[in-house]
Amino acid sequence: MSTPRERPDAGRVYRRYLSAVLLHGHASARACGLGATDLYALNILELTGPLTPGELGARAGLTTGPTTRLIDRLEQAGYVRRVPAPDDRRKVIVEPIGKPAQLDQVMAAARREVGDILAGYNDDQLDVLYDYFRRAARAYEEAAEQLRTGP
């Protein structure tokens, strides 16, 4: 990672941040009786809306078998349901069922603390942060896709 104004510890600080986010995600999932991939799939569904199992599996980086087991677990736990696709009743769509209250409760403390941190920034600083989040998310999504599909 090289930038015109690189700071000597920038990479380390950034990796620590990413590790902390991942660690919190894993701990939150466990606190709700979920696996990390289960939580990730719920997040995907919340962000995108209902998906076919194939679409969900592709976005979660899973093959067919693990995707089916993932959906089974989430359905048994009451987080999602399978419904017939409106355009083709032979297909199924996976849709989230409301917002998991337990998950919101588990993540509330971290969200509150991060909200307090963000409250310390002015509007221009927030614009930069949110611009970074949008652009970095795209960069990571594209990089993940390249890793999945090869060069």
C-alpha cells in the first residue's frame, strides 16, 4: 500500500482496524448462535434484498452445497424464508424475515461507540469518510471478484 503521503504505520493501523471489524463480526455471530458466514449472508440480504440461492452463494463465495446448508440454518433460526420466484415458480427466492432483534441488541454497544466517534467529525470530514467507505467497498468487491474468477 503506497500513497503520496504514506505514514509509516498506516498499513498496520488499517490492518488492525479490519481485524477488529472481523473479530466483532465473529463475536456478534457467536453471541446470536450463528456462524460468521451466516451473519455475512444476512448482511448481504439486508443490503440487496431477496436473492436466489445461487446469487446469495455467489456473493458469499460459497458453492451450491454450503449455500443450501447456510439457507437451511438461517431458515431454521427464523431469519429467512424461501418463497417461490414471482417470474418462475420452479425457482426459489431467499428473503430476510424482518430484522433480527437479537443481532441488533448484540451490535448496539459497538454501533453506539462508533456513532459517538463519528459525532466528533464535522460534515466535511464525514463526507471524506463516507466517500472512502463507498470507494473502498467497491475496490474490495472488485478484488474479491478477481480472486474468485482468476486473472
